[in-house]
Amino acid sequence: MIAKMKKSAKKCVFVGMSGGVDSSVSAALLKKDGYDVIGVFIKVWEPEGFVCTWREDRREAMRVAAVLDIPLVTLDLSKEYEREVVKYMISEYHAGRTPNPDIACNREIKFGAFYRWSRKNGADYVATGHYARIKNGRLTQSEDKNKDQTYFLWTLKSEQLKHCLFPVGDYEKGDVRKLAKKFKLPNFAKRDSQGLCFIGRLDIKKFIQRYIKPKRGKVLNEKGEVVGEHDGVWFYTIGERKHGYVIGKDIKKNILFVSNKPPQLPGDQFVRLNDVNWLSKPEKDKHYKTRIRHRGELYSCCLVREGRSWLVKFRESPVGLAPGQSLVIYEHDTCVGGGVIV
């Protein structure tokens, strides 16, 4: 831990530095703009028996901090990560739903424990390498629409947006790499990270099998004919390929239902949302766009309030709706909010 920062004329910003190019350039841009920058490497839970790159990533972050001449602090949030992200993910799979651990990581770790710790220790702002922007207090899509990450940020609160910065959101990815080289950052050529949040590459199916034992079951087509076997409905998601497209799951009987066509919601159908969070006040019957997966197609929709619940009425037929995944609402390039598909 570090002593609480003393207030100065400069605004203090704590930057979550993962060792990657985006967060490194974020720190460099903020220092260039005159902020008092503190780098923070977040140590998360390390799954036993799986390769975790956090030590290598921290060394990379330390090298970048040395070049930028900023302090780097290691914040151990491994217990929080295991409790809030890993256990959530396992329980969702066990219930037959498809969780999104990256969204849970943003909510509970980056803009949860890290955000609270930073503010408590004197940060005016918290910054990350997310491709997103904040305009007039609203979360908006990044300049690089292909890299935009607002889908993963819908759980942020409006109050938090006042204290968040996303420096690379105004740039295309190619320009961010050019900036990394211009700032002489040692990781300018490092590949983008792939895998589960901070943990990195991880075979989700093998990982989940540590907690949910495989169990052989039947795969049935739309005629009710047996077309194959599977090792547990918990390990599959709607829309996934397994003897065709998975269109349904019977959790109790451990049966997968498949089709030659991807699952598609009929027109004018409603989808119910849980755990809804609004960054802007939604308006009934207003036309919005929605995404049901990162980089997925944008579908036209409107919102309907039903008691304490919200329903999404699609004007088109979305493909591959999976219970447990996030549905995020947009008005033009502004993220209005989102919820979890029931």
C-alpha cells in the first residue's frame, strides 16, 4: 500500500497498468498532459495448475514506469477476484447460463476494488487502457469502432464516470502503437492480450471442469433424434457449434438441442433483463440499438418497463441470444446502459 497522496496543483490519476500497450500509452499521455501519474499493477487470482502471466506482465509494467519516470504500485486483489469473478463464473455455468467474466472483472475489480482503493488513497481520477470515451458525463464509443469496449463497461455508475479517464479512446489502435514507439516504451510491439481478463490465456472448459464434473448426455436435433453425445450441458452456450448449432439446453436431463440453423429470436419478441444499470435515463418506446455480444451486430429495439423489470423488444431477429450474457443499449454512439439476458 501507499500513503495517501497529498493534494497538489496537479490532478492525481491512478492508472491501471497491465503491462500492455494500451494502458502504457494511457499513462504516457496523462503524464504528457500534466497529470501526477501513479501506475498501479493489479495482481489477480492465479489458478493452480494453469499458466498465469502476471509476473511477466508486472515486469513489463515496471519497465514502462521506469521509462516514464512514474511510481508503480502492486495492488493485490487476488482474493477479491476469486470471490467476485471466479465464483460468479462457476455458479453461472453450473446454472446453465453463459457468464461474461470480463464484465464482472470491470464491475468488481477495475471499477470496484481498484477504483475505491484509488479514490481512498488520493486519486482525483482512475484511468485504464479501455477503448471508450466520456463526453459530457456520458460513456460513448471510442474513435476506433472495431476496438470499442463500451460493451464491457455498461455496469459503470454515472458518479464513477466523473472520476474516470480513458486516454486511448480518442485514437485508432494503429495510432496507439505509433505513440508507444514515439514515447519509447519498451513494449510498443507487444501483442494484444487474449484470454480471461487479467489472467490471460485460459481454456475455460478445462478450468470449469475442475468445479463441475463432466457428465455424458445426449445431443438431440429438432426432430428429437439422437445425433451425438456431449460431456455436460454446462460447458456449452446457445449458438455454439456441436453437431449443429446449440439452440437449447435441458439442465435437469443434461440434454443439448441442436439445429442446422443458428438460434434466432422471432420478430417482435421480448427479452427480459436482470441486474439493469442505466447511465442515461431510458425512454419508453424510443428507438435504440443494442448489442448482445462484443463486436456483435447492432440490432434495433425499444424498451418496455414491466414493474421493476425491463423488457427489450427487438425490431429485428437477433441471432444467438444466450441467458447470462450482457445486452447493452446504445443511442447513436452513447452507451445508455444494459442488463443481463434472462
